Amino acid sequence: MRGFTAPRYCPSPDFLVSHNLFSHACLNQANWHLLRAPEWFKPLFAELDRRGLPYEKIDAAHHLFDPSETESRYALVVNRMSSSAYLRGHGQGIFHTAGFATHLERIGTRIINGSVATSIETNKARQLSLFASLGLKYPKSFVVNHASRIADAAQQLQFPIVVKVNIGGSGAGIIRFDTIEGVQAAVEAGQIDLGIDQTALVQEYVTPRGGNIHRVETLNGKFLYAMKVYTTGESFNLCPAEICQIPEEQSAEFCLTEAPKKGIQVEAFTPPAEVIEAVERIVAAAKIDVGGIEYLIDDRNGDVLFYDINALSNFVADAVNVVGFDPYARFVDYLETQLPVGSIATSVHAETAAAV
């Protein structure tokens, strides 16, 4: 087995942001369920505040709801649950949010990145199946639910390979092997953890052409912008989130939003039209309102290989200078269009828009 450092991760906020139906005065007195407010989320809250849009943060890790309720107090809910939440001790939020999203949809609450998007975001096996259903290529893979089957899968793949937990995200639980002997030794020693749902991908490791991978951000089903992210040296990481593992210094606060600070090179670019078309088909099928799709170019043959679907976006740092506009402003523009007609929040927006 090839050595590697314990995966670090790109923490994402494990909460939902709701738009409340209550009166503005009442909202000002709202009891906020606050998880910590990560640095990279401040621009979103700042934009909501700038527009005078009332909102409430819902701590998905310590939440309750009544499944018998027939009306929601929320006009709009933004789901920001991360599949890597368990790394921060919030794994219960992953499963709870899935049920809560389904409940909200049943009673007619608009939820951004709802139950379908969540089911894709938090399940890499579903992601691969979705790619296959759309006729898109991805690194050759098998899905296993017991460590004893990893070697069976590995023998049908070209080495090196990686084993990825099904519910991981942000580089969590990825192990690279260069030989079948290494796989067998690790299995026999009980060294492979399949994660919180005891399911994992056994996947060919693909060297990305040019040493970079690509992340395409979308909003409302359409291309928003794209980034090239340059990997470093021996990293086996295949996605921007997984690049969060690269810095030597242990940090739970690093992601693309902090890439410049960490010396990770990122640059804006425009993917080929066929890639954009494929990405838009992916987010449509996954019912993702806002999110990012990751792909790489296989250095062996030039194939475009998709490998990750993210139903959330921590937009790149210093976006105005990097991509030429503020994606959080675009995101809030979109949120306002999703508010139910006649909600108090809509009127707040109208006044704000008029003032602007």
C-alpha cells in the first residue's frame, strides 16, 4: 500500500439557510440556530444583509422538525448540507437533512438543492450511475459494500487505483494502491474503512493532463464560471475539494475559497461547448439549483472524465478579480426569484431593488 497522509478536508457549513415567512419585526427577534459562520460564507450573508433580506440559519446537526406539520414557517430554504459533515462530528446532519428536505417538499416549501440533489451529493455511487445514464465517461470504477470485495474489484482495474468512501466529500477517506498485493494486505489487516454507510468506490486513479482538474460552477441549471485547479506533485487527489488535503499544515479551514492563501494555483477558463452542455445535463438530471461539477482530462487518451457532483458551492475566493463578477450576488439574485409571490420577503426585495 502506498503511504499517504490522512485526508484533510474542505469543511462546508452543515446548515441550511432559510427565508422566513414571519414579519420582518419578528425576524429581527428570531432565535438563530447558529453553527459557526465560516469565512467563505460571509459573502453570502453580507449580500443578504446588504439587500435587507431576512434569513435564519438552521443548524442541521442539532435540529428537529414535526413531520405532521402541514405548513412551513419558511418561504424558501437553501440546503447547504455537506457530505463531509461527519468529519466535523455532524454526520447525523447528512441523514436528517435528507428527511427534512423531503418533508419540506411534501408540504410545498421551495428548497434550493432539494431531496434529489442531496441524494446525489451524498452518494458517489449514484453520481457514477448518473454519469452512465447520460452517456458520460468517468474513471472506471466498481462499488463495494464490504472490504472483502475490494480485491475482486481491483483485479478488474488498471493500477494504480483509489478506494473512496461513498459518503465522503472533500477528499475524505481516499486511499491509493499501486499493487494488488497492497490491496490484499490492507484488507487482511483491516485497514480500510468504508465510511459511514459502509460503501466505497474502487476506482482507477487517473493522472490529469496538464496537472490540473476542472470545476464548473452552475446556477439555475446554467454555466456560471469554471476554474482550472493545478494539483501538485504526487497528490492523488482528483478534485478541488480533495486538493484540500495537499497543504502540509493541518487545517480544517481550507478549500478553494482559500486556495490563493495556500499557494494552490487556480485560474478561470471557459470549457469547450460540449463540456458545458454535458455539465448542464448533469445538474438538470440531479435537480441541482447551484453546484459544481468536476472533471479531468485523462492524460492517457485525452478523454473527458467526470468524477464529482457537488450540490453546493463555496465560490472561489476573490471571485470578482478571478472570474470578473461576484457569484454570491448572482446567487442571491436567483434566490429572490425563487421566493413565493406575495411573500413579505419579496416586498422587501422590491424596495431594495428600487433603491438600487
